[in-house]
Amino acid sequence: MTKETRRQLFFKESENHEMNEALRVVRTNLHFLNEKENSRVILVTSTTPQEGKSTIASNYAMSIAITGKKVLLIDCDIRRPRAHESFGVKFKSGLERVLTGEEVVNKVILRDVEKNLDILPTKNMAHNVTELFLGDKMKNMLEELKSNYNTIVIDTPPLIVASDAAILSKHCDGVVYVVAYDQVAKRELEFGKNMLENAKANIYGFVVNKVDKNGLSYGNYGYYNNNYSYYKDYYTEEKEHSRVYRPKKGIKGFIERLKRDYKRQLSGDQKGKKW
């Protein structure tokens, strides 16, 4: 196992408080949805490519590992494997050889990629991938691994690309559905949701990703955007209070106050305060 360029791991970046807290909220909500102390299996998917599901899966796994719980991240996106990139590792073989009977799973798991976190990576396979998941090998492999981990996180292909997530959901406690804000058409989202429902998947909920934390938005999204502002204000509060603030005078001061009040109104500061 060798190191290469990493993708973004928010829990490795001490300055990214907003994303860390958002991922902690996801972790907490999933904990209360499934309070099993061990052997939890959680599947992460999306509707279309590039919605950030692999980033969410990797960071969610990391968020559990830092609590001292043992976690396994499995990359089941065999057509376009990405999970290992978040941790900057290279490998010779992975899940693809386990499913074809060429390797045993314990020999291809990457141990302690981060403290308490193992990864079962995969190499690219372009053909007959879905058929590999239809048999009993994946089910039996998960049963073998469950006793060794508090949580197993499965990263799967987008639903519009393949039905793998729907098939694998049968072996999982629940599904986290990642949705990139303003990127997916309603009919595409309904297609993916219906596919999971037809498979009788337990959909834990939706994670709205790629929301501009500095953007202004109406309705419920404004509430979440405003939460990012709260985190930013909270962590910079001490720094801001350590110096004397002198409001601008004249027209510049008027414009500054106007922008501040306008942003608060649109970003949801007044949500729930109407009587």
C-alpha cells in the first residue's frame, strides 16, 4: 500500500469547521436511526455522477473512526472506483478479485489507512459488474466482515448509471441518498428514489450536497445556508471580539448595514419568528 495525492478529507483539515459540523450532524442522525453498537451496514449512493457521494461516504466513515469505533469503507463502484482516492492509497487488487473468487477478502483489505479505518478498495471492471452483486458472494462476504466492525460504509454507483445500489441495499441496514443542490432534475431524482423503493430499501434520508454556504436562498435551503453562517460566526467570534470594531460612517456604513440586514432576511434568520 503506497500513498498518492489525496482527495478532500474534511476531518483532516482543522480549519474547515462548517463541513466538519455538517458531517457530525449526519453522523448523529444516522446513529439515532440505527443504534446498533456493531455490524451496522450503511450504503451511500446518488442519482447521477459527480454529486459528491464518494466524498460523503469517505468523510462519514472518517467521522465514525475518530470516535474510536472500527470502520470499514467498501468501494462497490467497480465501474469507476474512487473511494481510495480520498485517502491517497494505491493497491494491487481489491473487491473485484474477491467477487470473482480470485482472492480472499482478508488479503485485500487495506488496514489502518487512518486510525480505526480500513478500506476494501476495488479496481475497474467494465463488464458484467451487476451480475457479481446478484449472487451470494457479496452477501456472504458482508456477513463474514460484520463482526469485525462497528460500521461498514458501502460506496455505490449512481442509480441512473447502474442498479447496483438497489441490489446491494438488500444487504444493508439503510441508505444515505446524496443529492447535489441544483444539479439533479426532479424526474431523475424520482427515478432513483423509485428504484430504491422497488427494492424495498430502507432510505435513511437525503444529504443535500454542494450548497453554496455563502449563497442566499429562500425557503428551507436558506435555513441550512444560515447554519453555515452560524458556524463561521461562532468560530471567528473570539477573533473578531479581540479587536475593536469601528462601524463605517456615511454612505459606506449605510450600505454595509443594508447588506447585512438583507442577507439575514433572505438566509433565514427570521425563520420561525413570525407570530
